[in-house]
Amino acid sequence: MITTIQVDNELKGKLDSLKIHRRETYNELLLRLVESCSGSNFDNESLVETVDILSNPETMRNIADALEDINNKSKWVSLEQLKIDNGL
């Protein structure tokens, strides 16, 4: 089921700035924000730190890029291949 919500242009702009990448959906963004703030084991300091990180688009893009790099097997060389390439 899909539900439509209304947000003003200012809030939409803030949400857009929180996206990890331009194709991230608002559903994904809101789920990420809600999950980071829910649960019984958080304190105010960690919540503030989390919000600081989540609200920094550059940091979030860097994290997304790093995760993408980790999952991109073509960028990695096995230890065995590294040993062969370096004559070890």
C-alpha cells in the first residue's frame, strides 16, 4: 500500500539534502531516519551524533560510495593474486 503525504517546499528541500544519492526514494530516506532514531537503547548524545551524520549529505554520500566500493568485486584483488603479482 502506498500513502501520499504533504510536505512544504522547505521540508522537501531538507529531505532532498539528506538523500545518500539522487535516486534514493523518500521511502528509503524516511525509513533510514526512523530506524536510526528508534529502539530502546539510545541516549541523547548518540542520537544527536546520528542526526549530525545523517544530516550531512557529503558524509552520507561518502558512506554510500564506500559501501558500493566494498560490494564492487572488480576493485578488489585477492591476497593470493597480490602475492603472485609481487613475487611473494
